[in-house]
Amino acid sequence: MKIYKLVLIMIFLLTACGEEEKPAIDLEYPEIIDTENTFPVQCSIVERGGKIQFKALFRDNVELGGYSLDIHHNFDHHTHSTEVNDCNQNPIKTAVDPMLFIQTYTIPTGLAEYEAEAEIDVPSDIDPGDYHFMIRLTDKEGWQTIQGISIKIE
């Protein structure tokens, strides 16, 4: 009888102390997915005094973290390595009163897919011309994807 109880106790202990489930290892960059609702896209035109209705779909293999948006002038024709095609550019000029927008946004915890939306005011008194719209998407692990889009503000 003692051996029977000892065997039952051992079985109970072995099954109760199973391995903990390990969290998924995240070795992948998050993705910025273009859909029919994505805005802006390469070569978009935006009006001064209007609004940019930013929309993008973000996806990660484990969990998203946050994103930031950066709008800055491209009057000197610099480039970012993520631009896939060129837009018609205005002649190089010196900035007098360009738009500069940098904002960080959080993504709700636990999401591997997120439809991001933001409304950005475009001042009416800024320099018109060529601008870059940069999206920086970071997942919970710290991997980052950057997308640079050329836009024109008229």
C-alpha cells in the first residue's frame, strides 16, 4: 500500500510540475502593409491649411509596440533608402518656414495587427514644396521598420 501511495504522489508531482510555456521569440521586423485605404502614398499631394488623414495597417509576428510619424521638408532633394520611385520635384530651394511634424503614438498592448489612423493639421502659412513623410514602426521587442514617402504640399 505504501508503494502504491508513493507512486501516486510521484505521478501527481511529475504532472503538476510540467514545463512552463516559453514566450515566442521575436526575430522579425514589423510590417507596414499597403492597402487601398493607406494614405499618404508615394507622390501624394496635400493642401496647405488642410489635414492629412494618415491610415496604415501594421503587422508583427508576435506583438506591436508603437509608431512615430515625421514630416519634414525635402527642399534640398535628400533621399531616404526606403523610397522606391521618384516623384516630380520642385527646384532646390532654401527653407524659410517649412512644416516640421514629429509625433509618437502608442499601440494597445497585445496586438499583432493594428489599423493606425491619425489626423495631422497642415498649417496654411508653411513653405509649399517637397516633403518626406516618415513612418517608424517598432514592435514590442524593439525591431523597427522605416518607410519614407515623398509627398508634395501645395
